[in-house]
Amino acid sequence: MHAMRPAMKAMLLATFVLAGTLGAAHAAPEAPSLAFPLACQIGRTCEVQHYVDRDPGPGVRDYKCGRRTYQGHNGVDIRLLDMAAQRAGVEVLAAAPGRVARLRDGVADISIRAPGAPSVVGQECGNGVVVEHGNGWETQYCHLARGSIRVKAGDTVAAGQPLARVGLSGDTEFPHLHFTVRHAGQIIDPFAPDVSQPASCAAQAGLWTPGALGQMRYKPGVILNAGLATEPVTMEKVEAGGVAGPSPEAPYIVAYARAIELEAGDQVEIVLTGPGGASLATATTPPLDHDKAQYVSFVGKKRPAAGWPHGVYTANIRVHRAGAIALTRQVQATL
């Protein structure tokens, strides 16, 4: 089993962006209506990783009073499944009509965890675009792919218009869009724009269109990747994408899963079965000692002397939390 904890520090805004903190005023009535800002589908090709941190102190709190955020996080992170998806290209879309106020391009697409990665101090947003929507409102789009920006400062854009593609630029280690909303220079949580009482988790109308809000239904975590492989997997292999599936000649059959936004105390169980439901291998992690932004686990079986029987091989993944099953996923392969 292999665990990895990404940097959980607050993102410092790049110099070309207005600085701000979570505003204390109510969201103004002239706020824009925000469409989903990526050409992907939540639950199939992308997932929400982090929300705005609404806790004004050293703790963390998302708009549901959960912990799907980190200290000082000022936007919504929507991540792709892996780097293979990023290389294929996913468009970042303008969330509302407006005018391109400023942008930056030329920052390399490289994980901050990569050996020899350059410093991103002063360029934490990476390649980015800021769109003004009038009445003091603006949206910011960070971690764009170098050379993919399709607009220039002063351009007028429509809601849904492509701005660039998702990249790996700036302060990040996985491909995602960091999406920030501001009003009069202050950070606004688009899920809960009235921040006069940041400790409250009462339902709010939010700024999203019904279609966008329907996509981004709040989840207690996600099993982001799962599959069957021929060898033990690592976080790096899963992130790269394209993990090879088993074949009749495979020396092992390995069931793996990468989950995001796990909580302290969670346990990940993976059960591998063969044709007819024959039990091949089972593993359950010890309770996690702290929250995990992402976590990989696996279990496998060595090829028997007689070879792999033909049929369907199944992996059932369950995340146990507080005496209940919080997340489940099943994957299969046929030999």
C-alpha cells in the first residue's frame, strides 16, 4: 500500500491577481450566474477536490461544515482523473459573460513534486485568466496549460466560451482548475455567497446555475480511480494514467483504488474475486491517522501454476467511516 499527502498549504495569489480574503459582506444582488467552468462531467471525467475554506481561524470548514478544503483555500478545485486526460485536452470555460481583464501564459506544466521542478513563487496560479463581470465581480481560472490560452486582455467572452485548457502549471501536483470568485476584491464562496456568518452551514441559493449545481452535488469523498492491473501500483502510475489491465499471461492480478478526501479514521477495503465469485485476495487498511487529500491502496494475487481461469475478475472497493460504508465502487475485467 502507498499513501501520499499533497501539499496542503494555502495558495498565494499571483501578483497579477487582486488579493483578498473571505468577504464579510453579503453577496450583492447583481452577482453573476455561474455556469460549470469545465468541459467535463462530474462523476465520470472529473471531480471536485476542494472547496473554499470558510473558517476564519486556523481550522478548516467547507460550505457544508465538512473538511473538503484546507487552510486558506480560496477557490473551488475541479480535478481531472489523471494526466492522460490532461494530455487529451479538457477546455476551461468562462463561467459567465464578461471581459478578460488580465492573464498570464508561459509557466511550465510540471508538478511541484517532480524532481527539479522550478520555483513557482510569485506564480502560484500558474497560467491564468481573470474575467470581469461588472459591478465589482470577477472570476479567476488557474493552472491552465501553457500555450493553450485562447483569449487576450480586453476580449469580450460569453458564458461557456473556451478560455484555455486544464494544465499543471503553478502550485499544483495534479491537473485541475482552481476557480475563484471575487466581489470588490473579496473572496466569495460560490456555493454560499452570504459569508456574514461563516460558521453557518445553512443552505444558500449560491451563484451557480441549476445545471452547474446539479453536477457538483456534495460528496463525502470520491473513489477517483480504480481498476485491475498486472503489478502493484503507485500514486505516480495512477496519476500518469493508462495502467495496463490484466491478461491471461499476467504474473499477478492486482486490484487498486485511489480515493480523494478521506478522513482520519477511514479504512479502505478491497476484495478481489475471480470467476464464479471465488475469493482471491482481501486487504483492509489500518484506520488513517489523519485526513488524506488522496490515497492509493491495492491487493493482489499471484498467477497460479495452472494459469488464470477464464472468466470475470471483480474488485469491490469500500471506504468504511464511523461504522458505516461511506464510499463504494466496483470494477471488473474479463480474461
